[in-house]
Amino acid sequence: MSIQSRSTREVWARFRLLVIGPLLASPPERGELQAALGHLASKSYRHPCTGEPVQFGASTIERWYYLARNHPDDPAGALARKVPEHVGTHPSMSNALASVLRAQYQEHPTWSHQLQYDNLLAIAAANPELGEVPSYSTILRFMKSRGLIRQRRKRPGRTSNIPEFETRERRSFEVQHVHGLWHTDYHEGSRRVLLPSGQWHQCHLLAFLDDRSRLVCHLQWYLAQTAETFVHGLMQAIVKRGLPRSLLSDNGKPMLAAEAVEGLLRLGIVHSTTLPYCPEQNGKQESFWGQVEGRLLAMLESENPLTLPMLNRATQAWVELEYNRSRHSELGDTPLCVAMTAPSVARSAPDMARLRHLFRCQEKRTQRRSDGTISVSGIRFEMPSHYRTILRPTVRFARWDLSCIDLVDPHTGALLCELYPLDKAKNADGVRRIVAAPEAPESEEGERNTTDESSEAPVTGIAPHLRRLMQDYAATGMPPAYLPHPSEIPIDDTENNS
């Protein structure tokens, strides 16, 4: 422990113990104590606080000597300076003045201590009954001892939709199993890359970091922070390391996109987000950015111009051969070794084709009965003829890839088929298939219901319901409530009898 880190009591206790150390190490014989004290008093010492030369009287050194000898269990504690009784009480600060200061801090917690003090002086001048305001140093010690620390000022335009959270303690955490929790975030790099079009562009780094082992599951630079790049990087991390149990991210739009949220849910990954504007919850990820800037990008300072492919190749080499294989100060081992030896809850990952189908948003569409198509983001997709009876089909799609979408069962989520955009030029050939009639339902034995030829014959004549109405009307005995026109053909008696 350095001298600057010790308290004044400890500094004085150590100094006094060094002064009387020769007397304790080699106690003088009877009658020789005063001579030994006089010898120590004649010496010049360096003041423990100011460093100036100083001397002490024999009586003072004698008092230190007897204090240490009478407390053999704790001589340093006996030699330390006594704690004043008024420490922490601030007697010059009246209760009324302290109440005013607390109320002023509650109303303006972002003010500096100097501004708090200046306003307190103004209030006391307008209200003499509060008494005299102590010095600035006293006010500063009082505020710090009571936890009245200046708070950060919120950025303009960011406070309208932010809920007020209660002040809570902050604690570090770490899960006990590898792949139990992944951290993810974007980082805007300090270097720009040169695109093939000749333009300079700011790039963004997407990383997935395991909480237990600090292993970087995947790391890649992109030109923008979008849902497409987030899903693209997440799928690679899953294929490389397996399925994690949970994922922690901030409240960025790429992380909260429907494709990402629904894909994580289908994979059984619990997605949690940090509180708004509380980056310390994702502190492990924030700490990792310092190594990216301090080591990776520092080694690319002389690479000019820097292209995106070159930056990604260098990043993969650095993270796999240096970071993941370097000893971590908190873990006492390399992230790769911890990931391989510590208990893991990872699950086997599906293939990339399956992941592409999972990371899609699910919505309902209305099928147009005239041509059997549905519309997704202004593009019409053709439904197969045997699904023409589904009036409100459920589809899954990624908004950045509409080359094909999935038709799924709304009850089970099973994939029924893939739908492709309508090809009007191909449909102009005039070839059309005959639309088959709906098949008859099967019986419990698995055979189709069969009927005789008479039941299969089409029914002609008056409909049964209208025939029943005519019979009921005739049973009332009332004549038809209309007058026949002369031009009508008289009804034959035989027809009336029938």
C-alpha cells in the first residue's frame, strides 16, 4: 500500500512505530532508558505528512514507547492518532441549513458542488434565521458524506420517453455455465474503410461475447447497423459455437426487429435487453471494445487505404489467434480454455438453411381470389392451386430477402411450402391447368365415402326449402296474393292437381 493510499492515522502510527522501533527491538537496561530517549530526541526525522525535517522531545518519544509496550497485541493501533468525537457530525452545519441543502439537491441533482454552495449562500442571505453558512470545504465534505454527489446531466432530446428508474446499487455478475449468456452489441470503429465505389465509409463492428468464458463467438465488421447484419452475424455465431440459452443486448432497432425477436424465440433463446441508456449492464462488451481499439485497430494504423475485406480478415486472425488464446486477468486462463473445460449448456445448432427460415417475421395476408396471389412489401407472390381455399394464409419472410417466402401452418408453425414472386411474363403463355374439384372427405376406415348412382345424380326442379314454403302457404287456404296479368298463360288444371 502506498503512502498516498493510507489514512493519516495509519501514516502517523507507522511513523511513530519506526521512531521507537530501536527501543522495542533492543530494550535498554535498567537506568539507561533516559539516555536512549535523549539519543532519539537528538535525531532529525522527516515529517510523515509534509516531508519537512522535524524533531521530537524525549517526553513525547517516551509516551509513544510506553503506549506500544502496554499494548503488545496492537501497538500500531495504540500509536495511531485518536479519532475526534465530532468526526462525521459536521457541528458547524445546522439542521435547518442541512435540510435546505438536501431539498436544493433533490431539485437540482446535476448542479456542481460549487453551484450548490453559491445558491446556498444566496438562500441564507435571504433567510437570516438559517444562520451562517460554513466554508465551501465543509459543505463539500458534508455533501459527499451524505451521498449528495453530482449526477450526470441527461442528454437533450433523450428524456421524453425514458421512464424514471429508482436508484439501485450496481453489482458485477457472471453466469456459471458456458453459453448460458451471450452479450452482443455494435461498436463504431475509429477507422473508415474505402469502398470499391471510391467512397469512404464508417464501419460498425458486431460482436457476440460469452459471459462465462469471455470467448468471442463471432466478430465481424459491417457498413451499417441493420436487422439484416445482426441476423447475419448471429447465425454465424450459432453455427460456430452452438445455441446459447440467453442473449443480452441493448434496445437498438436491429436487436428488436421482428425477424431477430421471433427467430430467437423459435430457437428457445431468452432475449433480454438492458435498461435504456445503461451501458454498464453490458460492461463486459464495453470493456472488449477497448482491446479492439487499443490492439487490433492500432496495428492497422499504417494500412492505408483500409478496405472492408482486409479489416475483416485481420479481425478474424486477431480474435482467434490472440484474444481467445490470451490469458484473461479475471479468469486466470484463456477464454478458449475456459470455454472447453467449464460446464457448458450449449445445444447443437441447426444448419444455415434452417436458420434462414427461422429468422423471419410471421404475418397474415389476404389471398386475392381472382388470381390466387398475396402481397408482401408491395411484391405479389403466387399461391399454389391446392392452397387456394386458404383465405388468410400465414407467411414468414425476411424484409431484406424477398426472393422467396414461407407458407406455414398457423396452428403448428410447420413449413408448408415456399412461395415465389409472381412471374407475369411466364404466365402469358396461356397454358392453364384444370382446377380440380375438392376431394371428398375420408371415412374413419381411411376409405372415401361412396354413394349410389341416384345420390350422385344432380338434383333438378324447385329447391327443397322453397318447395316447403309453397306447401306451407298452400296449407293456409289463402289464394296467391297477386293478380295475374292477362298476357300470362293460364295454368293447366293437371299441373294444379300435381
